[in-house]
Amino acid sequence: MNWFYNLIRKTPTPPFDPSFTKVCLVTGSSSGIGLETAKLMYSSGFNIVLACRNVKKAEAVKNDFEKIEFPSRNSAMKPQITILEMDLADFDSVSNACKEFGNAFDRLDVLVNNAGTWNGFSKDNLIGITKQGFSVTYQTSHLAHFYLTRELLPFIINSSKITNKPGRIINVSSGLHLYAMNQINKKSDSLSDLEWEKRMVNEHGDNFNSQLYQYMYVKLLNVMFAKHLSRMYTDKEILSFSCHPGPISSDFYRDWSSLLKFSLNFMTIPSVYGAFTSCYLATSEDPIILSNNGNYFDNCSIAKYHKLVDDVEQCKLIWEKSEKQLNDL
């Protein structure tokens, strides 16, 4: 079936960098799109940081990556693979991971904010609320990545000074963000219409419809966050993008019913195809990419996004409220 997927999805291979000096961190890289993203970036010569909650799974991924051969005169020369234990549902874990990163690296060329969840309820968390009191979906899919990005910005900016090229931040969002709306009157002219205050601390019920609205909402925040980053920093320091990975089959749906998962087999494509747009945005020197800082992409092309993304004040509000939430912890 790969021939069919190649017809409908662009699959640009990241350019190979034989210097093995660049660093890329991918969250949620022990499975699914995150794993495939990390693998493509590692194969192109990046030192990879696997930021994962499950260290055992990350070790298996590392062992798999180490079997990859590189075109080098010295066969022993390979990019470095570092495992960073990080649970996005716990800010203490994210903070420790950032400190560990700082002890090991002085630069970060690419940050891929990939991890997230559809359903904050689980057998380990029956109420869907994190240790710090936020909705699991909201914290893991937005606020923890906001915190991670904020803490790693000095390393990303330092990369731009070392290479004279901007560091890059990729937020993996979803095309479903376009449908973010209020469940009652369907308005979406402001964050208030989207029930901002409630969604930060409430999973909105353990049912499919509520989880869908919550997911669309946090995916919108990913796009608005990337856009605001591009307004805060020059394109000589940072390039910030968001993207839709496509209708991907991955562990993301692991908590869904067997019937739903079976149905998805006919509507989704392999995880590797979800990694190409992220890797393209992370490495491409195409003028279209370089001149569209802050934009949203799908299938390696600029795509339509929610109207709130162009609202400067609403995007600024996300940044300010996220900062306040973190400062109040």
C-alpha cells in the first residue's frame, strides 16, 4: 500500500548532515509519529533527544536506531542518542528534564513538540486532572509544551548564534483545530467563546463528544502558540511552525474501543507519513518555508487555519495566561 500513500502524501527526505553536530529533541518519541520523526531526524545526522515518559520503550527505540548505518569514512561515527525521562502531566518531571538537557547540551537546533493525548482519563488517572490541577489534555498537549519551550529557548537561540541559522520549533497540531467551537452556540470569535477557563481544569466529561471538543481546542492553542512565537522573535533567531500530521494510525488511539480502532484501520495511514511534514519544516531551506515563519502546514504545504490564529490579541492572551499559570505553581 505504500505506493498509494506516496501518491497522496509528500515524503521529502531530510537532507543529510555529515557533521553530526546538530541537536533535535522530540517529545513523545517512544512510539507513533514521534518515533518516526526522531528516526528520520536521526537518519539525517541529528543528535536525537528522546523525551519520553516510558524509559523502557525509549531504550528499545534507541537500540533500534543504533542499528542504522551512516555514510561515513569512520563507521564508528554516529549521531548521539540521549533518553530524557519526561512526563508532560507533571511539571516537576518537565523541569528535571530541562535541567538534565542543560547539563548535557549547550544548543538545541530543533524542538518538535509532538506528544499529547486525546483522552485525559485513564486507569491511572480516573479524574483526568494532573498533579498540578490542570486538565490532563490541556497540560500535556499545551501547557507543558509551553513550559518546555520557554525553558529551552536559550538553547535554541544559542544554536542560531553558533550556526548563523535560526533554531526551529515545530508544534504538531491537527486539522481538527479548524473545528474548535463552543458546544452551545458554535461561536468561536474569542477564547471566551471556547470556554477557556473551564477547559484548563476540566476534561469535560468522560465521553467521546466532550473529548473531541477538548482535543480540537488544545490543537488550536498549538497553532496560536506557534504563531505568537514567530511574532516575538525574529526569523534570524527562531522559526516557529505548526502542522497537521495527517490521518495517522498510532498509539494515540490506544484507549479507544476495539470497534473504533478497527474502523480507523480503513481511514488512517502509517505513522511514518505523519513525520514528513514535521521533518520538512525542521530542515528545509526552501524559501517558501523560510519566508512563512509562524504558519500552519499540512502535507508539507501551507494550509488553512482557524481565524483566531490571526488575532494578535488572542494569541498574546494565550501566552500571558500560560505564563501566569506557570508562575502561580
